[in-house]
Amino acid sequence: MNVNKYRRLQATTIVLLVWCGVSLLHLFPEFRFLMLGLTILLTIQSVRMLIVKPKISVPVDDGYLPTVSIVVSAKNESAVLPGLVNNIDQLNYPFKLLDIWVIDDGSTDETYNILSKLQTQFTWLKIHQRKSQGGKSGALNSVLPLTKGEIFLICDADAKLPESFLKQTLPKLQNQKIAAVQVRKSIYNAGTNFLTRCQQMEMSCDSFLQTHRIAIGGMSELRGNGMLVKREFLEKCHGWNENTITDDLDMCFKLYLVGGEIAFLTIPSVQEEGVTTWKQLWLQRRRWAEGGYQRYLDYFPQIFTLGWLKEIDLLLFLLLQFILPIGLIPDLLWTIFYSQNPVLFPLQTLLSVILTIAFICGLYQFQGLRGLSLIWATLQGSIYMIHWIPIMIVTTLKMCVQKDPSVWVRTEHRGINH
């Protein structure tokens, strides 16, 4: 059975089980104590996560100077590549220890011509041109044998890195258990409109959750841009998975399954361009949702062999982020047509509480908001996050019926203020 057919079967089975489970709870109210028990378990985990005080440390430059391969996959990125290459040239790190590659991943615009011109100015720049296949994972795998770095820094074409980026992040990788480091992301065009402001707030919320998940022994996640991965762990994982549309989310599970840990740093941060229209947001988040769901299907049941701290962390986010939205369909229908109380209301409430606290704390910590500004931003962010429900519902149902595997679709970058 091919991978996509197996995923389709898994997704369909999960949907049917969720819909049957919700319907049975409506038909037999005496069994609702099961939902109460699950909610109590997840609430205990959520409280542990929200009240813990992470040890926020900034790695100190101690002279650790490994060779670093900076790898950028670029498909039709002519608008932002000059800014990125100039940005890399400003990094405070010995260039003899840098191995810098930009992959022209089947571009149809002026990407290759621009890269060629940049190469005459920046002789350290290496170009790898290929026909696009296997998405971003395929692009990264294609250049892997050509690189020489002990550490890989993966950046998007619209990334903006501070000069001290490597010297602030690399010391963290001296810990043998750390397989990868993800830095906090921020939006450099956050002031453009409501969507970009909310994406900035969402990243602040995500940074809060990531640091707190790690602090209680849970899992962290790679975010694709500004992530550093050790070569030895990439080799243990046999490179990136080309049967996924989110290389970063898939790699998270692979690294944990080979015994690695993922660290998250709030300082420094990597800046990127936020999408500016609802259509772009929908396409981007649809890809994130599907890739996020795929990894649970692909690595089940192995992911539930990582120890109970990571397993309950996985369970919390799997249920609230991916399973809950699809369960809202039968729950709403039973509530409307049979005037019953919604059985998923406790989990909806728990999710709302987690997001509200994470927004408040993230905006306070990373954006310096206080008072009414903090309350207003949290309200906007909470309304904005509702988009996840229809996206997850559409994504899940699509995964149940699609015959062909989804293909990786790049996010369009326009180079605003780059």
C-alpha cells in the first residue's frame, strides 16, 4: 500500500471514530464521565505547562567554532534573495568555516540569473540548480552530499538574521543530546495590516508555548526558518522525508525518535515576511495543517514510545489542535437538531484558556505590551486564531478523499522592506 493511500485510510478511520465517539456520548449521556476524565487529565497537563518557569538562558560565545553549512531552498525567490545574501555576508563568523548554498529548486523566474550575479560579488556563494521534485525536503536532500558543515542552518529565502546569530546559537549545540535548535521567529512586515500583526502575535504565543513545553519535559518543534540541525542526527534520520509537505514538522518527530532533543531559543530571533492576504494565509496554513497531521499518521505508534512526559504532551496537542476541530461537526449537529448540550465544550474551553494565557504571556514577554494594549491585542489574536478550525476541518476531510499526494507549495515573498 502506497504512503498516500495508507494516510487516506488512517485519516478516514480517525474521522469515523471521532464522529462515532461524539455521537455515542450524545446517545448515552451516562458515559460523559469519560470526557470529564480526559478533560481533567489534559487540564492537569495544561496547568503544569502554563505555570512552569522556564530557564531562559542566552548561550555565551565561548569560542566554539564548528563548520556550518547555511542552506536555502529557493523557488521563484528573485525578490528576496539579494537581501538574504547581503544579510549572510554580514554574519559575525569566520567565513572559512561557512559553507553557503542556495538551491535553485526549479525556478521559472529570474532566480538563477540573480544568483549568478550575486555569485560574482560574493565568491563564497555556492549554487545548486535542480528540477523540483520532492518539495523542500527533496531540495535539502539533493544538496546534503555536497555540503561539509558539522551543523546545518536552514533558512527561508526571506530570512533576516542578526550579525551575532551563529555565535549566539551554536554554543547550545555543544550539548550532545541536543540534535537541533530552533530560534524564535518574528514578522518584519508586522505593521502592514491586521493579518501580519496577528501573525506576529501568533509567533509570540508559539514562543511562549515552546519554552514551556520543553520546561515540563515535553517536545519542541522546528519551524523551518532559522533552525540548526547537527549533521550526525541528520544522517541517523537518513535525511529529510520527501513524502511530506512540511519538512520541518516531520523532522521534529524523526529527531526525537533517534534519541535527539530540540532546544528553543528566544534570543536571537529570525525575521521573515508575513503573508498579507487571506488567500495566502489559507494556502499556507492548509499546508501546515496537513503536514502537521501527516507526521502523526506516519510515525504512529512509534511516537508514543518516547516516555510519558513527551507522550502526554503529544496527546494534548494532538487532541486539541487536530482532533477537536473535526469532532465539532457532529457535536454541533447533535446540539442543533436534538437540543443537547455540546459534549466537546470542556475541551473547547480548555483550548481557549490555553491560547488566551499564551497570547497574554507571549505578547507581554516578547512584544512588551502592557495594559489596554495587551488586552486589545489578545482579543484580536484570539479572534484571528479561529481560522484554524475551518482550516483543520477542510484539511482533515481532504486527507480522507484525496487520491494523489499533496505537493509542497511555496509561500510567495515580495521582499517588503527587506
